[in-house]
Amino acid sequence: MGLDCCWALKLVSGSLATKKMRHTLGVVALAEDLAIRHGLDLERVKLAALLHDLAKEIPLERQLVLARRWNLLHYPEDELMPQVLHGPVAAYWLEYCYELKDQEVLAAIAHHTLGFPGMSPLEMLIYSADMVEPNRDFPDVDNLRQALYHSIEKGTLACMKHSLEYLKNSHKLIHPLTTLTYEDLQRRLEFGT
Ligand SMILES: [Fe+2]
Ligand SMILES: [Fe+2]
């Protein structure tokens, strides 16, 4: 079977409960719309959006075991906040168990929770669509969506800023990758690289 969107939809609907599936389809809808708006490859965007939360319902202790086994732990915070592991775990699983080899799609899945310095437009799109898909409802969500229609880069920077402010205000742990990604994006926008 080809590793296309049909395959991905079957795989993910067998792995996620209804609520998560609803979120996933929300991410697909917004990501597709933004991909058309900004001229990104629709099939790859849809594939990444469908698969981004594939590992979300694996119990956290099991995700930690897998992340350790697959050498996916790089920061002390990875163990302190294991809810960030489902992206890298899903990407590894898809690459080595299903032979999905599209590195940009894999990176978009791996980096959708924390971001990653040097993110491509596809990675930014999945990161941001995950945060502001149509089922999300929080103050500013409409402004963030609008910002993404205007520019993927600036919209993603606005999403990251919002997320960092929320984490700071609620005294939650901030993963170093989120800070590094935010600074990287700021620098890239400033210098136009
Ligand atoms: Fe996720
Ligand atoms: Fe998600």
C-alpha cells in the first residue's frame, strides 16, 4: 500500500479516539487551506497534518520507554514533560516501522509541539495549524489565524509568542527548543533569511 493520505487516514483513525480525531481533522482542514493560500504541496501538508498526533494516545510511560530506546531524549525537559514526546515518537515510528521517508513531513510531525530552529514552511504550518485549528477556542485565536493567512512566518512567530506568554503567565516549564525556535524565527524575519 502506498504511503498516501488514504493510508494515513486509515492508520490514524485506528489509533486515535473520536475527540483526538476531530482535532486531527481540524488541523488537516486549516493546514490544507493555508497550503493553498501559500502555494505549498497539498499532499505532503495533508499527510503531515493527518499523522502529527499518531502517537498521542500511547500512554506517557510507554512513550518515555520508546523515546529512550530510540534515542530521542535530548534535553532534561524531555523527561520532565513527556507530553512533548509524541511528535518525535510518531516520526520515528513512521520512518522505521512504516518506511515513510519524506524527511520534511517527518520533521513537521516531530516538531509540531515545540518547534525547531530552522523550521521549513511545512513545519511552521503544521506547528501553527495544530495550535489554531477550527476546534480551538481561546482569546486571540482568530487574530492568530488571520496572521497565518497573511504570512506563514509572521503568523508562526505570533503563535509562538502567544504560547510563550501563556506558559510564562501560568508558570509552566518552557522547553528550551521552544525558546530557541522563537529566537531563530525572530532572527530570520529580522534579517530576511
Ligand atoms: Fe500533538
Ligand atoms: Fe495536535
